[in-house]
Amino acid sequence: MSSRRHSHRASLIWAAAPQGEPRHARRARANGAAVGSGFDAEPSGRTHPLTDRSANARLHAYDQRVKGAFDRIVPVLKRIAQLRCAPDFVAQAQVIAETELGFRMPEDRLEEAWIAGLDLRTLFAWSVFETYRRMADEFLIEDPLGGRESSSFEAFLQECGFHMLDVTPCADGRLAHAISYVLRLPFGAVRRKSYAGGLFDVEDAVTKWVEIEYRRFREGRPNTADAPTRYLKAVIYHFSSHDPAQQGCAAHGSDDARAARAALERLLAFRQAIENSFCCGASVALLLIGLDTDTDAIRIHVPNAAGEVALDRSVDAARVYDMTCDLAPDAARARVLELVRDAAPDGAPDAGKTQLIARLIENNLSQIDFVRALHGGRYGDHGHAERFMGVGVGFDEIQLRNLTYFAYLDTVEEGAADLDVGCMIFSGLNVSRGLPIPVVIRFDYRGAVPGARERAILHCQRLDRALVERFERQASAGHLHRLLAVRDTDAGTGLEIVGSSLQRDGIGGR
């Protein structure tokens, strides 16, 4: 592809959408997807009658655009490296970077190449961080997936008897798209906080429950204080149908049964904590979901009428797909609901939870077709392929599979296990190839709270220093680079970069 064509493509990637057409639809159109007219990337084979082909086209366009921006970095750096002895090396390198990546490289690092050679590790980290910043700003300001359009799902959730859906996926990057893609839910209507192995912090979850209940009764958000709705806590564990012994959950030694059991134990501990602290009338609802990271098909352990979950009973979306693919849409939807009821041990749960589970299964049918059409039914990168680590609090903008490994935490000690797993993953992905581990340290804050920005920056800086201490060997060898960012969630703006290990003034770390 010529430089001229690449330049035009870069302009499409990050340009702001004009007024009128929804941004997520315009972005899909700009990337070749026919909005509202079906899944253009799909072969001529049939799809499930409940598959949303238009949504598949939109999501595919966004996935390709964002991941493509990250995946161009290494080929571009290889091209630049081949020119390092050219008399006009700096000028040529900047033209290539701007044309192919959409931004300039740090001038001083290029100018020093004739003395000490080209510092490709630094340029790689710089490029990853700049690509992330641009992607995050676009997502946070323009909402390309339409995830803030959540009123319809929130109304449905309340009809099902719930006022909050709190989901903990495993921190593995192969589950980073669980909300917007796998479950097809608007991210603005769901609380998502990832932990290695799905082993969420029970105390943190209780604190969030208290916050939600306070808002519900004191502020009327949501307006269900007089309704018998409940807080729904879900965990998504994962497994691999392609290579179960090697590509399952690293936190559980790729033992699927152990992963499911540990997730359920954590859910039960959360429910017990709520009941012990706020009496039995404050019970919460639980949901356990398994995800095949090779096909994106889910299985949901349908609770019985008493809300108890059986690890050996579940409804498998892949099997539901096969059992309903020849039916008319209305008949398929009715059959899905019937299969959910049949999967419950000792009697189905209440009608609301049954409806919600059926909706999640139905939504997942579109994702199964997404993977079948674009990846032959199974992802080629069945293992880890994350582009960077995300550490701290925030990251609503990460909604793509294998883009980011999460470690949500306030302190390194709190999330030591998650960080160690992430470092192990990136040692194989990057360090083994001579590339550094890019880490984005991020804390969101509320600008309406006095001093919140300053405290968020201090959080970033403290976490940065602790990361360097914990992974001193990698940091000293130039194998660990960090970007420090904060965001005012009240302002509705993008990121504010407050430091980086790449800065020579020492801001933010080494």
C-alpha cells in the first residue's frame, strides 16, 4: 500500500465524527462496514436467526481499526531501523511514522541514533503509549461503540429484578472484550472490574455494594428503592477448547474445574459477607459464567429456584446455537428460554433471572457467528497476544480481546498476584523478543472532589515507584516502561498524561 493511501487511512482512524449520524455508525462506515445492511465480512454461509449482523459489522470495524494501529508499530520500526545510516535519516523516519502511525517519533532519540544506535525499545514503548492515548481519547470522548446508550438495557435489567450488574472477568486479555462483544452489553450499564482468575476482592465488592445501595435509597439512582430488586454479582472464568492443558486460566494452572470452583467460592464469600454484615434480608444474586477463549462461546451455570449454583450443570451457548439455528427468530428465542429453564437443577430460578440469562445467551449467539465468520470459528491467537498492561483504576476504553492485560489495584501489594501473572505473560510476549513491557498506570478521579486530581497523580507516582522496586531487574534492563495517566470522569474528557519512564526529566519514575 502506498504512503498516500496509508496517510488517508490514518486520517480516517482518528478524525472526529461530524454532527448528525451516530459516531459509532459513522466509524463503521468509514472503515468499510455497511451499517444496518448486514455483516459484510461474513462469508456466504448462513448465520443464526438471532444474530445481529449490523452489530457484528460495527464491532469488526472497530476491532480491526484499533488493533491494526498497534500491530503496525513493529513493522514501521523495522522500516525506520533500516534507514538509520541514511544522511536524512531523521526526516525520513518522521515521514514514515506520521504516514503509517499518525504521529511523530521523539526527535532527540532519532538524532542520537548515529552515536549510540537506534533505541528501538524506547521507540517501541513510545509508539505503544501514543497509540493507546489516541485510542483512549477517541473512545472516551466519542463513544464509538455506543456503550453509553444504556437506558434500554437498564430498564430490562430492572424488569428482571436487578438494579446493578457487577461483572468480574479474569484479568486475562482474552476476556477484555467480555462486556461489549461476548455478552453484547452497553459498558455504561455494567460495572466491570477484572482480577486474575476472577478472584475479586470481597471487601472491595462489599464497599461497592454499600455505595450502590446508598445511592439507590438516598439519591434514587436507580429509582428502585421501593422495588424488590437485587444487586447481581457475576464472575466470568475461562477455559480453552483448543488447548485446555496449556491455554486455560494461568492463575489456576489451566485447570478448568479449579477455575470454576474458585470463582464460585468467591461469589459465595461475597454473598455471605453481605448477609453477615447487613442481615439476611440484604441478600444478593449470583451468576457464574464460563468463557471458551477460543470460540467466545459462553456457558452459564443456571441457579436453581433457591439461587444455588451447581458446577456440573450449565447451559452452553454453542450447543444452544446448534439446537436453534434452523428455527424462525421468534421460535428460536422461545427455545433459548426453554433450554435455560431446563438447565437449572431442582427447578428454574425466578422468571426475571431466567429472562436475563436467556438474553445473555441470545446476545452471545451473535458473537459466536462473529468468530465463525472472521476466524473460521476459532481464534488464531488462542494464547496470549496482549499489546500492553493496564494497571490502576479505570480503563473503560479497553473493550477488545487480547489488547490489554488488566491489574486493577490501588497498591502493588494489593495486586501482587495479578502483576506477577502479567509480567510472566509479557516476558513471553515481549521480553523474549527483546521488546519492553509497556505498562499504563491509570487512575480516574472526580473533578468535583477537592484535591482529587492531585491525589490521583500521587497514586500514579507511588504505584510507578513500587512497580520499579518489584520488577527492578526488568526496569534496570530497559524491559519495563510506564506511562502515567489520570482522567477526570466528571469532565467527560480524555486522558491527562502526567508522567512516563521515557521522560528524561525523571517525571513518573526512572
